[in-house]
Amino acid sequence: MVKHFPGSGFIKRIIKMKLRYGFPLSPVIMSLVEYEYLRKRFSQVSTFVLPCGCRTLMPKAPKNMVKAIINAYSEIFIYDEYSRLPEYQVCEGDVVLDVGAFVGLYTLMVVHKAKLVVAVEPNVIASYFLKRNIQLNGLNQKVIVVNKALADYEGKAMLYIEDYLPSSSTLFRQWHEEYGHSTSALVKVTKLDNLLADLGIENIDLMKLDVEGAELSVLRGATETLKNHVIQRVVMEIHPKICNPVRVISFLRKHGYGIDLLEKRRDTMLLYSRLR
């Protein structure tokens, strides 16, 4: 792993993204310049280049969507939340499951190496921009967008959208309720076992999971998938206020998965797990 470089933080980020991910140098530099500009001035542009060379729409509405996209960019490209370990980077020909895809920044980062990405996003507004981003980059043949929530049951549920960051959509109203959930919507819910069966997918090389407290519910809805070792690697964000990390780890180990990384953060945890 690339850890330390001399020079400014900006130069370090350029070198890291070039060496670790193999991104082309030109979009990396352009993206980081735009990121710093947007982060500090928070002005709105029509599209925003990503380090991987793809572009994402920067919508003017709803309110705070730009802030949410910049926050997601920071997590994925600056802080490497889902790529801390080399073994969890997407390889050529991988099938990737992006659960909690938001507008698709992680999907866009990995899609050029992946054979297929299934991007799951229940928030209808985020899912709309996710689909637009896929079309914008000409990736319709490599990405399947699923506008549903994953859990351990079939049916419908209320999805609560955080006022401060609309990227934080949750099935649990108490998560981040200090920021408020003035917007909510009834969404379709399915089990991962059933979703993969409906899509005819028999192998997932990497699942990225960010579901704002529903982590264990998603895993329980994937019992057959995990038992049959369909998923090879899992990288996920755990929200301890809602989801007990001990139960998550126990559930994964029960189905043959080991833990490579468990990292505590301010109010969440990162977990990296793979088949042993």
C-alpha cells in the first residue's frame, strides 16, 4: 500500500491515486482541483470529473445534494473507505455489488475494471441521478440499477432521508435523528437472496455495503447467498447506534468469513471481511 509521500497533501493525493488505483493522471489532477474548489466555495457546476475519468452530475436541487456528493467523494476517493486494503480493490472481470450506491461514485470508480456492477439504491432521487450518471458515462451495459432497499424481508418500508446529508437515507428513523428526517418515502424492500436469484447472478467478487444501520438485516436477507459462498469479499460501514458490530462479525464468521479490518471512527466502523 502507498502510505507516505514527501511534498504537499495535494501532490500526495495525485501520486496515491495514480499508483494505487492506476487512474489516468489528467482526470486525477482535474478532479482534485475541482474538489478543492467545490469543497471551499461550494458553488454549483453542471458536472464534476472524478479521478477515474468519469463525470457525475452536480444537481442544483434538492437542497444539500451537492454537499452530500462532495462528502461521498471525500469518503471514497480521499479517505479510501472502501479500498484500504489491496485485497479489497476491484480486479479485472470482477462482479461488484454496490449496496447503498447513492448517486454512484463508487460504482463509477470500479466499473471500468469490473465485468458488472449491481448498484442498489432505494432513495428515488439518488437513484434517478445514479441512472443519469450511468447514462452520462455510457455505462448502461455494465451497470444494473436496482431502486429498492435490502433487508431480511420482502415488502415495503419507510425510508427516512437525512436533512443535513441526503446521502444518509435510512430505514431507522433514530439514526442521525439529531439532523432531522423531514423527508420520507415508502420504498420497496427485498432480500439479497431473492435479488440475486432474480438477476441470475451466481457470484459476487466484492460487495460494498453502506446502508445506515440496516447492515445486519441485509446480511440476514442474504443467508443462502453467504452460506453458499456466493460473495467472496465484503467491505462495509457499520452504524453501532443501530447495528451491533459483534452480531455482524458473529454472523459473518458463522458463514465462513474472516475479518481483515475493523476500524472505529467517530460514530461508525469500517469492516473488511472475506471468505477463509
